[in-house]
Amino acid sequence: MTPDERRFSLLTGLAWELRRMSIGSYVTLPRTGEAVLYVRRPGGALLSVLAVQHNGRWLLMWSPSMSASGDDVILAARRIATFVQSGCAA
């Protein structure tokens, strides 16, 4: 699997888990650049979630100080859902 395919797989898996938690989101595939997951926040604002490689591992990042391992998208979805529902600013 290429890095772009892995990134897409992680983000779509995360979107699916968020959906199971009643959190709306969508994945974009720009013509150039990398896939991004956008999560709907209360009031309609969007939170951007990136899948990035760091030291040979995948991380899901939604703010400079908030990230989760790509090894467990269910845990990442729970953390993102908590973040979104708490109304924290990203």
C-alpha cells in the first residue's frame, strides 16, 4: 500500500468510526496534495484531521497539540468526538 493509499484508508476508517458516534465528516481528495478529513463541529465549523507519517508510524492530527496513533482508529475517533463535543478551539 502506498503512503497516499494508507492515508486515505486511515481517514476513511476514522470517518466511519465517527459516523458510528453520530459525528458527521467527509474526506477530500484534492487533485494535488493529500487527503484530509473534515469533521463537523457544533455550529457547522469544520475541524481538519490529517494522517501523517512520523518516525515510521502513522498519526492522526487535529491540532498542533492533539493527535492519536493511526494504529487504533476507534480510540482516535473517541478522542476526536470528545474534542469536538467539548467545543474546544483547534
